[in-house]
Amino acid sequence: PVTECDFARLVKIIAVNIPTSETFGASGTFLDNYMLYAVRRIVRIADAAWDASNTECGGYPIVINLSFGKQAGPKWTLGRFPYELKKIKDERETKRRAPLLITMPAGNDNMLQCNAFLEPMPGKTLDMEWRISPEDHSSNFVEVWTENREEFEGLPLEISLIPPGFDTTDASTETRFPVSLGADGKFQQLGEYARIYCDKDGDRYRYVLCVAPTYTSIAGMVTAPAGAWTIKLKNRSLDQIQCQLSVQTDQQVSQG
């Protein structure tokens, strides 16, 4: 059996500090970039240590444990983050280095609280509540992803985002908070304190609903009302669409 002394001799730990949330954003907007820097640094340090004390080809086997609570971004291998991780692994295999194993976070309690699926039929609208907390100093975001479909002609969804306190069945409400088709690569203003962005990842569309903070100490800065907002999705395509909605959870911003 491996003793504690054997473990300390055989296994070396490389720790990498990433910047504070003040830098990468309360909802993890830039976290992927810093995590990629961290992975590359670990690999380079481990390989440099091997090359400094060994003449034969190879390297230390590397196990990297990633644990972070980010909800945003694609959840499949087409996403930039897993794609870049695969490039790092493939490069090591090309150089005949020892294996690189990366463990990814599998989820936590936020999976139930922050994700939902809606499947509107053609021409039909489905809606759900999005609760935004009071005295929130950071902006709030929801991503709406469509399923992987090649036959979409144009943008597949019309989206309404209605603040608390308005009758979502009243036609005048729709006039005040107009339906948005989004615009690929652009944004559209929704009311006074919200926007919608739209882009495409492979054959999936992503709509990002953005709402201003509900509290600020900055004079003149617009704030949004807290409470139950309503997200309405209308299917503009000819087939039923599965849509995944994910709230980008945010944490208290820590100072550096």
C-alpha cells in the first residue's frame, strides 16, 4: 500500500490563483478565459519540471480538478471552453507526453433552481417567471438556448421580458415592452432597463436577457424593479422547439 510518505514523494500539487470575482465578473463572464490560463500554466510547469530532470520523452501524468459554479455558456463540446481543453490534451498526445486528465464540475443545487426547459409548439407562446432579488448590485442575466437544428430559417424565437406588476395578458403591456426577435450579433433594448442579445453557436441560437441591477449607490444609474419578471417565448418556426433557460448565477464581488 502507498504510505503518506510515498504519496508526498510521488504526487506533487500545483496550485494556481485566479483573479477575484471583481475581475472576471459576478456571474463569471470572463471566468473561462482565466481557467484556460490556469490549465495551460499547470501543464507548462509540470512539463518543465519533467524536462529539467529527465532526458527521456514523456512527462508527469497530470490530473486537474476544476470546480466552479458557473451556469452560463454552452453545455456541450462545441463550446469554446471544452474545445480549448481538448486542444491542450491533443497537443500533449502529439508530443507523446503522459496523459492529462481534467475533471469538470457536474453540478450542484443550482441545477434545479437556475435551469428550466420550455417546448413551445409552432406559433405558440410559453412563459415562466424569473425572480430577481432586491438590493442586487450586479446585473442579472438569463440565457435561452435553442436545440441543435439545421433547418431554422431566420431567428426561431420572439421573446418578451415583462417587469413585475404588469398584466402579462394585457395587449398594452406588449406595446410598452415590445417583443424582440433579437438580432444576430447585436442587441435590442427592452423597456428602460433591459436588453436582449442574440448570437449563434454552431446550429444553436443563444438569446441573452440582461436586466440592470435592482440597487445602486451611483447617482443617475438606472435600476430595475425586483420581483417576478415574466419571460415569454413564442415559437416562430414550423416545428416544436426545445429551449433551455439558464440563470447566470452571480456571487458577491470580492475585492482584490
